[in-house]
Amino acid sequence: MTSPDLSPDAPAADIANAPLLAIVGRPNVGKSALFNRLTSANRALVEDLPGTTRDRIYGAFDWNGKQVRVVDTGGLGDDEEDPFGPAIRKGVEQALTEAAAVLFVVDAAAGPTSADYDIAERLRRANQPVLLVANKTDTSAGQRNLVELYALGVGEPFAVSAIHGKGIGDLMDAILDMVAGAPIPEAEDPRIRVAIVGRPNVGKSSLTNVILGEDRVVVSDVPGTTRDPIDSPFEFEGHSMILVDTAGIRRKGKIERGVERHSVQRAEQAVDRADVVLLVIDQTEPLTAQDTHIAGYALEHGKGIILVVNKWDLAEDRSGRQEFAAQIDSHYQFMAWAPIQFTSALTNEGVRDLMELVVHVASVRSTRVPTSELNRIVHRAMTEHGPPTVKNQKLKVLYVTQAAVSPPTFVFFVNNPAIVHFSYERFLENRIRAVFGFEGTTVRLVFRGRQAHELGVPA
């Protein structure tokens, strides 16, 4: 394959304004070899001696007409063993501050190490998009260890060989997708982001004012009063949060041109930026397809979801919570794990319980399950209730690992992903939820096909 080149005709201004990609990882995993491969240069010294790169080295390349800047950083290892360790770590932190995206390089042949886990934890807290690059996959050990790299929790590993050029073209395509429109990274924000969404005039603004304890948004009986999301930081029992009140979302076919269309787009953006979504339902109005549309959008984007039945003070039968909840459960069978909270913005009923539930759901979304325990539970579930026969085949789960949090994402390596029946996928998800308690959050199951010898486990 042809290596990417820095176009000699590329204007300096274009290169200076190109997004910056930081290459990070522990010593001797092939960061400099990857840098040289990407930039078609030998500016970065490549040796087998760990810690060869001490300073940050900058370069650039052109791929499919797009310029990207790259910075190679020193290896992050044990500061006590390396006298240059603190200075290297400071340089890496500076590079991450400047970068729009990150290539996290690991040695697939060696498998994940404690240093890799430390770096992964740092990157998970950062605001930049991260692409996990599994280098040295041209070896049998590198192929066998690929599955273990999912446990780092930063997504699916991208298999390459920097020395031999294997997978570099596909990697460059992925890099362009990752940095396209990437914003300049902001400081880490640990606050819980809560988006209040729902059809127009269901009481979202009133609920916002009760939660914040003041009138920050206009409350009116006229549908569509709130046009723009309003980010409101606040504290709840020691937890820092940001509350986003949004314009009501209507089905796309019912959206008018102009201001209302803009408000719907802003509302969906608020869902995108949220950790937990409060779907507000007016108990005085029947459940509609619009509510389902909103729930589906939040579900599709992997959010925590709480169904909020507002205006409960107006209910004709206030003792009928159980019956009303059963009605909602029937309507939202596709997300039966979403808790239901009854509130009244007028009387403050249920508001404190709602916020406690928000804290709980946000915490659940960051839960990590030990790989050994996860595999034990899944294989026990399959023993108790075997999968159906599909296309004359039985599903075999070879290995399971958690690849990410927020939402919790589990990767199943199976004999044939095409025979995973949706009902059995739901069964496995429900068992994981029941054992590990993922109340209120989307859980994603991803099925991958792998040959047994690649996994290093019995067929």
C-alpha cells in the first residue's frame, strides 16, 4: 500500500489549522514507528529500547485531501524507574490538552498491562475521542490477544502493524472520521448532565424551576414557549449537575419550518450531550407515538432514561400509581428497565426522589464488571437456558468482555453473529441487568465473530 504523504503543495496555513492527533501509550509499543508510517518520515527515532522518545515530535500528513497534524509523545511508564518520567508525563498531558483526538497505541503481542490500564483510565476521563490502536498484530500472539484489549474500556481495538504497514490505510480512514469536525477539547467536566425532554406543554419548564429552586425559565400554558435549551448548573446533595430544559420534541412529520424545527434540533443535541434523560409524560394526556419517538431517540443514543409522570396532583385517582405504571410498562416494553417516577411540579411531590434516582442512574452507567465474573454469569445463563437453533446452528459464546461504559457495552465473541436471535440477545441482556444492576441505563450488546484459535479459548 502507499503510505500517506504530507503534500508539498499544502499551504502552511491549512496545515497549521489542521486538527491535531496525539499518539500516546507506554514505552516500546510502536508509537514512533506509527508516527513515521503516518508521516512518511523518519523524524522519530525508532529503537527497541524503551523510552527512546523523550520530547514531543510534531509532523503532518495528507490523506484523501485532508491534512492532519500528529504529535508523537514519550512513553508513559513508571516514574520511579525512569528519571525522565515526570517530564514525559507533563509533555503528554500538554499534548492531550492541545489534541482534538487521540491514538492510544498498545502492544497486541504483549497484551494489556497495568500501565495500559492506567493510561486507559486517564483517557476515559478526557473529552477527546480515542481510537485504540493494537500494534504488532502481524504475530500470532498479537492476534490471540486482540480480544483482551477490549477490557481496556476505550472501544474496539484497531489491528495494525506499523513496521509492515498492515491496516494503515483503514486506520487513516478511521482517523479522518474521528477528527472530522472534532472540537477543541475542553477541560474535563465531571458534572452529571441531565436533559429534560418531552412533548410540548407537559410541564418541563415547571419541573426545571422546582429542581433549581427558582424561576429560570418561562412557564406558560402555550405549547412551545421554550425555544432554546438553557444550561443551568446546580448542586444536589453534594453532586454537581447541569440541567438542560429543552423545547418540546414533536414527530418529524409534525415539525414546522423555522423556529420550531430549530428548537427540535437543539433538543436532540441536548439529549446527545446528556448522561441521563428525563422523559416527562403528562398524566392528563394519553401515551402517544410522540412519547415513544422521544424514548427511542434517547435509547438509540445510549442514554440513561427515567420516565417522569408529571402533574400527578391532577390525577383523578391518586392511588392508581400501580395501574398507571403498568400501563406505561406495557407501552414501553422495549425499555422495561427504565424506572418510573411520579412527580408534581406544583406541589414538589416526588422531585427529591427523582433527583436521587438521577444520581443512581448516572453512577450505574459508569459501572465496570470484572471479566471473569461476566463470563461466569453468561455461561451459567446459557447452561440454564440454551439458545435456539437458527439455520441449523447453535450459538456458542466463546468469550465476553466489557468494552466501554456510559453506556455499559459488552462484546460477545461468538461462533456466528448471524444466528444471534433478538429474543436470546434480550435474554442475555436481562440476565446481565439482573445480576449487575444496570437500572435506568441503556446496555449495549455487540456480537463479533472470531475463530477459536484467534481467541485462545476452546471452540
